[in-house]
Amino acid sequence: ENFLRSKEYWTVVVSGVAEPAEGVVLTDAQKTELEGLKLKDLKAKNYLFQAIDRSILETILCKDTAKHIWDSMKKKYQGTARAKRQQLQALRSEFEMLRMKSGESVTDYFSRMMAIVNKMRIHGDKTEDVLIVEKILRSLTPKFNFVVCSIEEANDVGLLSIDELQ
């Protein structure tokens, strides 16, 4: 999605190219605009084909527009709203249960935490950074209690970013 946005093809992927109704006569400017949109659609399709695994490619080759490809992939891999909610609930549970392991480095713990947080955000979660910072401080091993106390004394935890904490 980000790549297609950067190339300014995302609107074509999301909205598609509206073909004029049967019998409608287009002005030269409208024809030029329509041709430009069709070209963007072809380029977007090409980028999608390049990004999709060969085993999956076979199932979408018959799609005629970038929008059809995107919608098909979205339906196939994102699932229904109910399935997404269930996945998000499982990720939230994993987030809540997460604790730093004995002997684990702070960097590794941050990586595990942020991997879960990023998956939650992909599934639509809006967890604010302050809650993540608080969770990290709460879930470090006891050997870091003095560090947690120092951080809480020296900083307003509510204003501390994840990057600053790390």
C-alpha cells in the first residue's frame, strides 16, 4: 500500500477506473484523463503482480483491474471483520500477558513487544504509545526495578515516547 501511495497509484487501486456509460460522448480532456487513469491502473497491476508470490499469482491473473486484484487479496488474506476482531483479541491477550524473560536483553524484549504492537495496529488497534511505555515498565524483570524507578522519577511517563524509553 505504501509503495502504491508513493507512486500516486493508490486512488486507482481503491476506487478503480470508472468507465463512461454506454453512449456517453467524452470530451478530449475527459478522454485524456480516462487514458491516464487506465495507464495508472496498468502500472498498479504490474506492481501488484511483482509483489505477489508466484503461487498466489495464478489465482489473480484473471483479474482485470488493480482494484479487483486488491479487493481479491484483501478478502482472501484479511478475512471478515469478525475474523479480524478475533485476531486482534488474540494479539491483545498476548500483549497483556507479555513479560520480559529472565536473561532476555532489553533490546530483544522491546523487539518482541513491538512486533506484537505492530500486528495489533495492522489489525486496527489504536493503542497509544503511553500505554505501551507503561506496559514495558511494568513487565521488565525485577533486576530492572531500579531503572524503572529512575525513569519514573526523572520523566513524565505520560509524555515519554517508546523511542525515548528504549
